[in-house]
Amino acid sequence: HYHKILFQMIYCYKGWARLVYEDQGEPFVIEPGDCVLQPPQIRHQVLESSPGMEVIELTCPADHETCVDHEIKLPTSLVDPERLYNGQNFIRHEAAKAEWKPWRMEGFEARDIGIASATDGLAGVRVAHPVGQPQPEFVSHDADLLFMFLLNGSAELNCDQMASELLTAGDSFIIPGALKHSFSECSKDMEVLEVALPAEFNTAHHSKNG
């Protein structure tokens, strides 16, 4: 089947699934931390999955059409990893092979999923975790959308003129543009998924007093 959609990413949160995609070779398994970008109208199939599998799926728009293709057989004989599907590349991100670099917040590092380049800047996706015990620093942003999902551990989310809130694994939230925010009291295993539209946006750093 395929979807008439602008943006669709699938992040494996728990368990595993075996997938196959049009012109992307043999079926493969995604495990926790792995992610795929499903470009618009790419034919694909879920072949099997483990008990208790959970994924985090973000789509734009939220309501979209799903169509069945009765003609194509997967995997296809052609393998074309550079193929464009309505202007986007297919991306398979394997967490075990990721490279970690400094994140937009001091005291954190992040792995880039690669979706920014595959979508020509439409969206950017990173997974971040603390390095040591970060000192709380307020930041704000000017993205159109900033969605976050706490994958592991716990942390306090501090937002300007709001009471701090304890976050635990499985919690999700959206940070509006210009809202000053920070993380504190991060557990050692804390990890957060961040999805931004567009991929490139500005981050401003603020002192506690302003």
C-alpha cells in the first residue's frame, strides 16, 4: 500500500518489525531507536512484527488517503537508494550506527536521523540525551512546530511562567515558538525525540532572569 501524504516518519519505540519498500532492496528489521522516512506514495509492506511493538508515527497532514496497489510485488527487482518519491528520498536510520554531536541545548548531544536532507528541509528529526548533568538553561525557538517525546528516563520540563513538570518515558509535548524552556533533573538514561518543521530554525539562549 501507499499514502498520499506530505510527510511521514516511523520511529520504532518498542519491539521490532520487518518491512519492505519499493526499490529499496530486501526486507529489513527495525528495532528500538531505528527510524524510517516514508516518502509520499512509496509502496511498502509490514511483513511481521513482534508482540508489544510500538512506533511513534508523525504525519502531515494528519488525515491522509491510503491506497492499495494490487499490481506491484515487493521486493522489486530494481534497487535505487537515490530515487526521489515526490521530491523526497527514502531514509532508514539505524540507531546502532548513529553519530552523536552537540545539540541545541548546552549539556546535551544528539543523533540526526537524516530526514532534513531527505525532505529538502521540510522536517528535521533528532534524538538527544544529556552528557553528565546539564545546568538548566532557558532556550526558545522560532520553528513552526516543535514536537518532543520522552523515549527513556525522566526529566523536569521548565517553561517560563509555568510550574515545572516531571516527564517520564512515553510523555509527549509541543513547545510553542518563543516559549522559554529548559530541562533539569535529567536521569542518566534520559532520551528525547525531537521533530521540527521546518528542519532549520533558530534557537535563542536566555538567562534565568530574561
